[in-house]
Amino acid sequence: NKVYRYGNSNYIGQKYLAYNEYFNNKEIKENIDKISMQYNKYFDNIDSYFYFVTNSRAINFNEISTGENVYFSYLKEKFDFKSDFLKVNSFEEYKDYFYETDHHWNYKGSYQAYKDIINLMLPSEELIVPVGTTTFDIYFHGSYARKVSIYKNKEKFTVYDYELPPFETYVNGADA
């Protein structure tokens, strides 16, 4: 499934999918075009937001660019929404944001996305800042590792700790 290890690191990812490789499939491009026309028609007067997760399939680590990802650029061109994306400017930064064995963000990546999304949707909103971290005594083996049965990576599961301000939770408009 085009899963591979990056150089001498413990990071496992999927092969970069080049723009022309992806969009050579005429059906994919036509589907995106059709969906965007419907979306723009029915959501014309509604504020819409899109956040693109830059993962290993979207990064060519041989030519990292600080510009927009080509898929993200195409979607922005077709859809009428406010948008942003997770900026990954180096392999070191990628390693900071993602799990070694998975395509999901770790605690640092998810916090960066939270900051980007709040800034996109509510730019004057005060961010909630972590006050520490907790690392659990369990190992995380992500989907890439399970796909190829590599379990030697010993990455422990870490989360940020927060002191949340007072808040109320509602379910279907009623207090929970």
C-alpha cells in the first residue's frame, strides 16, 4: 500500500501522491468539480470553513515547499469557503506534528491545527494554552505500523494538559 519508512527515522508514512498522478484520473477531478458546484449553490449564504490536513501523502519530502499544497489549492479554487492548512515546512516539523507510525496528528499537531482553526473562524478569540503534558505508559502503534506489521517503534502516548475556563455543555439545546 505504498507505506514506507522515512530514511533512518522511525517515521512510517505513505508515498507522496503527485498532483498530476492524482488528477490524471479524470473521474476524480470531475467528481470534485460536480460536488463543488452543488456545494457552492446550496451553501451560498452560509459561512463555510475548510482545514486541509497536510499528511505524508501530501508532502514530497525531497522538495518541501512552504507554499500551499496543490490539492488544497485546487479545492480552494473550486469551493467557496474560508480555508487554511497545516503548514509543514520541513521533515523535522512533520516529525513534531505526527505520530511515528500513523497519519494522525500527535498532541503538538492537533494543537497547531486548533490554533489555525480558531484563527480562521474566530480570529479575536483567546486561545486555550496548554499548562503541561501527560505521557501514558502505553505504546501507540498507528495504522501504518499495523499495515506492515512493524511494532518495534516505542512511541508513548502523550497529551497536553489544560486548565479549561468554566463552560456549559448542551445536547440538542438542553443542559447535559
